[in-house]
Amino acid sequence: MKHFMNIDFQKIFSDYFEQISTLIPNIITGILILIIAIALGKIVFKIIVKITQRKWQDNIISNFLAQVIKWTFYLFGVIMALSVVGFTGLASTIFAGAGVSAIVFGFAFKDIGENFLAGIILALKRPFEVGDIIEIQGDKGTVKDLDLRTTHLRSAEGKDIYIPNSSIIKNTLINYTKDGFLRITFMIGIAPECDIDVTRKLILNYLKTNNNILKTPTYSVIVQELGEYTTNIQVLFWIDILTNKKLPDNYLGHNIRSKAITDIKKILDENHIEMPSQVLEHKMYRENSFKITKEL
């Protein structure tokens, strides 16, 4: 108890605050270095994106390269700040333990690591560009951006969809705008008594005069099958989706398809080509009547 009373708390606190006061300039310098590194990282990021996009005309690879350089600035800023404050050993440990940390974090954040590696693969060699319309596991939309973890799609309904990059690598991807050609098809059912050749000529003449329909690859009108109530005719034609992919109304040619169906229906009506409804025959059967006698 007497030994406890002999402890000079005032000297202990005085030495403690004296040590802190000597570190304050280093701490302030470290913070300034970190702020400068972050600011430089963001500035370099914008400059590289601007230069690479103008030179390569490739948004994905330019964004990827700029992000790598930006985070490199951030890492060196943290290490330099730690060194200035006096944690040189900690800064060295960051490099020395990078391999072990990579293994530990690899197991702890397996999904994040997969998406990161998938993002690198997609940035270097990918099946789509920014602005392409793609579909992955039922999610369909226009590619807006690709970062190291996710791919950003905007659907026709205005929904923002963020797909993990690993899902793109592992699953089947449909690119509707890779070469710009998209085939549109729909079926028309005409009455069996209508002339098939006349019907085909009317439709072919329309497809020939429609400027939104490509002449190469060629369009076609095929008799698909003879149904019970109709003769089914399939209409096939190609459009250039690259001229319409940025317009919501023309998303994947839906507007062009809708107009073609409407126009062809009008042409067939004007030429008395009927499209009958399904006819059902109902038969009524009279049941035999029985006289029931009750015995009283």
C-alpha cells in the first residue's frame, strides 16, 4: 500500500503527454501524406481514364487500369504515413506478410477474390463492351460499367442490375449486339381457304419496303404447318440492333417487331386474308328419363 502511494502519477502522465506531443508533428505529417496520396490517386485516375479512353476507345480497360493505379497510390500513401509516424516495422510487415495475408484473406473472402480475378479477366479479354445488350441467367440489360467486382446492367424497365463478375465467367452469356444483327420472328395464322401464295407475296412486299428491316441477311416467309383451324405462316427478318440499342422503345427490336405485326395485320385485312378464331363444337346429349315409383 505504501509502495502504491509512492508512485508519482503526475510524472507518469507528464512523460506520457510529452511523448504524445513529440509524435503530434509526425502524426499530422502522416495524415497530410495520406490525404495527398488519396488526392493524387483520384487525380491520376481521372487523367488516365480520359487519356486511355481517347486513345484506346475502350471504357472497360481504361477504368480497370485507372483503378489499379489509384489503389496503388492509396497503398503507398498508407505505408509512407505509417513510416513517418514511426511505425516503420508495421509498414515493412505489410509487404512481408502480403503472401500470408493473401492466403488468409483468400479463404475468408473467397467470393470477393473470385469476383476480383473475374473482373481482371473480363477487363483483359471479354465477350462484351460497354453499351452492349447482354443476358446472364435471365438478367437482361445494357452494359453500363464494369469494375473489379461487379458488372452494371440497366434493364429495359429502368432497373439497375449488378451481377458478380464470377457469375459472368461461370455461366452462359448471351450478347445480342456483338455483330449488330438480330433476327426477329413471329407467327401468323390464316384461314385454310385463303391463298397461301398471295399471302406470302403481300408479306414479302411489306418486308421489302420496310427500311428498318435488313435486306442482307435476307428475310423470309415460311409456311410452318397446316393446323386444325389455320395455316400457320412464320415471318423471319433481321434488323441492325446497333442503330437502336440506346433507345428504350427499340429495345432488342421490340418496337420494330410490334410495328411489323401491326402493319402486316392491316395489309392482310385490306386484302381479305382472314385470321379466324378457334371454332369449338358443342354437342348436347339428352339423358334417358326414368320414372321412379315410390311404394307407399
